[in-house]
Amino acid sequence: MPPILTEGFVLKKINFRETSVILTLFTKEFGKIKGILKGVRKEKSKIPPLTFSEGAYISTFIYKRKSELNLLSSPSLINFFYFEDKLSFTIFLYILKLIDLFTPELQKEENIFYLIEHTVESLKQNKKKYIVFLFFKIKFIEFLGYGIKVDSCSLCGKESKKYFFSPKKGGLLCEKCRKEDLNCVKISNKLISIIRFIKRVYLKNFEFLKISKKDAEKINYLCNLVFYYHSNLDFIWWRNEKNIFR
């Protein structure tokens, strides 16, 4: 099969043997894809290390193979995103890690690809980095198909004055339906309103949203419950996210 030229974000890099690296890329054409880049860690390699660093945006030829690892060749650095503050770069790496953890391989997801681009631009332009991160989380959950139903009860469809949040049932539960998930957690109407707003607007419009770090952290916790329910990961990936909201 002839090589395919593509562009993608480097989600993850693993050193392989003495001179090679295994890269996980997120591309518009293929979604998440893994490949081996041979010989780039040689002392006399003409490929700059930044080209195969996590967070780089590169072009490369992909030789698709039947094995799990494809072959990558002739990588070229298109962009490496420099931010004025350390927190923005930290958040950028966090979102790449989330995409690596929760997206299936070889499943085309253009919405997620554009979400990365929009998040990068928002991190550069906006001061409230924690809200950008929260927007990414909620939109990412939607694009994955997990969903967070917050307009009414996820089971009976009725509106209620008090709600509980259930990742298992896909969103809100009313007082009557809460018994269907004994692990559901109480959620305030204020947090529900914030989530509703985020779900219906574009990322660039979030400057109209007034949300405290404390409330953002609470919503981020609910998002992580959704991820946790839909995964079989045996480690806590969100341990350091608290630094975003401090």
C-alpha cells in the first residue's frame, strides 16, 4: 500500500530500542493512530527532537501495515505551540493525554481534531485557563458519545426542582429516579445551568460565562466520573488536575 501523507498532533512518545520512537498521533483523516519512527534518535539524525515531542503538530508519511504499529517516515515539524504561561502548556498536555486515553484507534473524529485546534487558540487568547479546560472536557465527552443530559431527568424525562448526577444513566436523575443509581451524587441548579450554557455555545464565546474556580472544579469532578464510568483504567489520571483550579 502506498504511503499516505498526513498531519497530526503528537499525543504520546515512547522511546523504542536505541534509536527509534513510537508515536501516537491524532489526525483528521484517521483519528488516533500509532506508528514507529525509525532512527530519529541517532546522534547524526537530521530530524530535530522537537518534531517527535509530545505536543508537536507534524506532517509525516504513514505506511499502513497489518500489525498494530504502522511505519512513519519523513516527519516534518509544522508547529510547536508556545504559550506565554506554564499553565497553558500544562493544560495542553493534559488534553492530549485525555485524547490518548479515551479515543479508540483508527476512528475518524474530525470534531475532536478541531476541538484541539480551538482549545489551543483559546488558551493563547483567554486568561481564565480553567474555564477553557472545562469547556474542552464537556465538549470532548459529547464528541465521544458519552453524553451529559442536563435538560431533564435522563430516565423519566421529567423536570425536577432537585437533581442528582449519574454517569451510569447519562446525566441528571430526578428524586424519584435516583434510586436507579445508588452511586449518583447531588448536583446544584447552579452547576446544571453552567453545564447547559457550555453545551450550547462555542468555545470562543465562553468569556460571557462567569464561573468561579470552585464551581469549575466541581463540574470537572463530575466530568471525571463520566470518564471513569466509561473506562477500564486502573489508575487515577486526574490526580494533578487540581492544580488547574488553584
